[in-house]
Amino acid sequence: MIGKIERLPLREVWKHEALDFTTWLQENIEVLNETLDTNLSNAERERTAGSFSVDLVAEDDKGNPVIIENQLEKSNHDHLGKLVTYLTAIGAKTAIWIVADPRPEHVNAISWLNESSSASFYLMKLEAIRIGDSKPAPLLTLIVGPSEEAIDVGKTKQEMAERYDIRKRFWTNLLELAKTKTKLHATISPSEYSWIGVGAGLRGLGLNYTVTKHASVVELYIDRGKESDEENLQLFQQLYGHKEEIEKSFGEPLEWQPLEGRRACRIRKLFELGGYRDEEEKWPQIHEAMVDAMIRFEKALRPYIKVIKI
């Protein structure tokens, strides 16, 4: 005959969180080891962390401290704050939060901490169960913990944040230089994305600066929207009909790209002097080349944009 699991109120098994459950966990730390596949030992109660006391501080197999915070109720912000405070106060790299009922927002918070910090955070759900007339037993379930995937996601997010910051500084410096030479882009603000631009005086035409890690571009981007593929190509072809005059005015060849398979078209000048990932000492040279090219580019295109018939 198979017995049925009965879940018991935690306070029926451990009446007092600190005196009963924390003491029990200190004496039965192997329960955590079995659930987390860790090797914790030497658990100490009420270790001082500044003006606070940590529920339990154990050691991992390398002798590093591990914070354990217990909560026989729904997870709350107060205990999450304590977990992080204790971790930093003691200089630990691992924190375990055991709760009766993990709220979704705290599950997300622990996931975020694993992605965003160098420490490892575990959120565990505690239940008390018994089968038939057996003694109550703990059931610990790992809700969220550190993983290689979380670390990779965290690194990706950090790299993206760094990329955005660098690009914004790249555009800030370029626009400051541009304002001293032309009013073309004087009304726009630095962006964290790979391009900045303004209208070229006709709907669907934009005069853009774009940048990649190691290259930069000035371009006329032609895009009147999803339903305007044919118009985009017509605009491009009208300008292409003056290719020789435009390039002569610009002073050097341009790339004419109808971008087959895409709705947009563009005319551009690519610079291989460098991009936003190159040393900042090179940025002034890159910016000078881009701004100078944009001035010549707009001047060369202006007469032909004015007479476009569409």
C-alpha cells in the first residue's frame, strides 16, 4: 500500500524560527547538502555582521563562508535586503535563502542577482511533510540558483550595457565636433544605439551616421515604410541617375546599395579608420573624417533630392 504525503503547517513543526528551525538546520546541515549537492559544514548560529546577526554561517569545501537566511513565511523585501547586507558584511560569495513561500518578484530578484553579480544566490522553498503516522520531515526544493546559463546571460547583459555606454560617448563627442562645423545634426541628442540621424528634407530619406566596432559610415537611408518598397527603389533610382555628378561633387566614390530583399535602399561612404571599440585616442580622427564626409555628402545630394518627383 502506498502512503499519501500530508503537508503540515511549518509552525506546527518548528514553533520558533530562530530557536527551533535554525537550531535544527545547524544540526542537520546535510539536508541542504543533499538538496544542493554541496558540502557545507561547521554551521554557526547568530554570527555577527556589523550590527546584525546572521541566522547561520557555514563553510563550503574550500573554507569560504556561506550565508543562510531562514524565513518561515512568505519571502519579503526585508529578508532579501538582509541577505545581501550579510553577504557583503561577512565577505561571502554564496547566500542561501530558505522561505516557506517564495514570491515571484523575489524569484526574479534572485535570478537577476545571479546574472548581475559575482556571488551565487540560492532561493529554496521549505515544506514540512509526513506520510501516515510518520514523524514530520523537511522537504527542501531549490526554486532558483546559480547556473552557467545565468552567468552567461549576466555577461551578455554587462557587455550590452558597456556597449551602450561606449556608443553614447562616441556620439556625444561626434556631435560636439559636428556643431562647430555644421547645423545638420545640431538638433539631435547622443544615442546609445548604432546610428543617429536627421531627415534629409524629403519623407523617407535620412542622413545618418552609423558605427560598428571597427568601422563607421555616413549614409543616405531611404525607407518610406513597409508598404513602400517600390517607392523606395524609385527614390534610389532617381538619385542613381545622377551618380556621376553626385560622386564628383562629393569628391570620391560612394557605395550605391539597393539592398535587394529588404525594403530600404541606401547610399553610403564607409570608413575603416575605426569604430566605437577602437581606442578613444583614435576617436577625434574618426569623427573628423565622418563630419567632413557628412558635410560634403549632404551638399552633393541636396540639389538632386530637391528635384525628386515622387
